Amino acid sequence: MIKITYIFYLPIFVIFAIYNKEIINLITGGKYIEYGGALVMVFLFQILSAFQLPLGLVAQLNERAEIILYSRIFGIYNLIADIIMIRWWGVMGAVIATGTAILFKNIFIWWFVRKDASFKGMRKFFEILMSISILMAIIMFSIKILINIRGALQLFYIVLLISFTYLLFFKYFLNQKEKDVIINLLPSKITLQVQKLFL
């Protein structure tokens, strides 16, 4: 589950980090471009907290529901941080306050279930994932500088990049069981086509 989650989030983060203004411009017609940095931070905190769901499941399976209950204290931190940071940094402050609250909450839960929720054996996966993501970022940034693509063509290019990256990750970095989980979540009409690509 962690592998699937990070494969989903990391390419999106890379694309939004490089093309956040362009994507916002395409979606909103030029409005809210100044919030591009906040959007990138939202995705960054999503990546840092991507283990939240499996972590909560481990805590529940180990009958440690009280840990989840105690972790709600970070809601108080979130409220106080919002009041302080919004005054200083506006929307970015709200993003940082909420993102750090969720991150600290997850770290708090993980500390008490770390024996059953280790990342052992995941180092190679993360090294490969980070290497490909960095290469992907360099390629996209170079294309952004060298080639002036705008409008619908730009949107097509971004969608094409996302699709190619996901196909690459899914085909070569997931085992058969993980591929089956993804395929079972897809609509039946496209399952056969996806199986041809994945298997």
C-alpha cells in the first residue's frame, strides 16, 4: 500500500512543483496563480504523510486505538499554529500549520507501533523512485525552458507525462499482487487494456 501511494503522489508532486502556475492558469483562467507555491506545499505534505492510512490500520489491528485518540492533541497545535502562521504568511501559513500537524500526528502514532510498522526492505524502492523522479524533474524543467508550450497543447503534454510516468512505475516497480490491487480498482471496460500494459 505504501509503494502504491508513493508511486501515485511523487510524480504528481514533481509535475506540480515545475508546472504549478501553468496548471492553475489552465484550470482557473489566470486566477489564483499566486497560490502556486501553496499548492506545491500541499502536495509535499501529502507525500510526507502518505503512510497515514496503513499506519492507522496497524494501530487498530494492534488494538492501540488509544494512541490514535491521544494523537488528536495535534489538533490543538493545528489551531494555534493556524492563528499564528496565517497572520504571518496567509494561505501558505495555513498550509504549513495543517501539514505539520498531520505529519507530527503520524510520527507520534508511528513511534508507538514502529515495531510492526517498519520501512524495512523499502530502501531500494525509495532510492529508485527518487532517482527516476529527479530525472523526470530535470527533463521537464529542461523542456519548460527550451520549448514554449501553451494552452491545450500544454495540457496535453502534462497529461502525457503523467500517463507515461505512471505506466513506467506500475509496470516495473510493483509486484504482481500490487498490480492486481490496482487493476481491480479500475472500471471493467479498461481492465483488459491495462492488463496488457501491466503484465
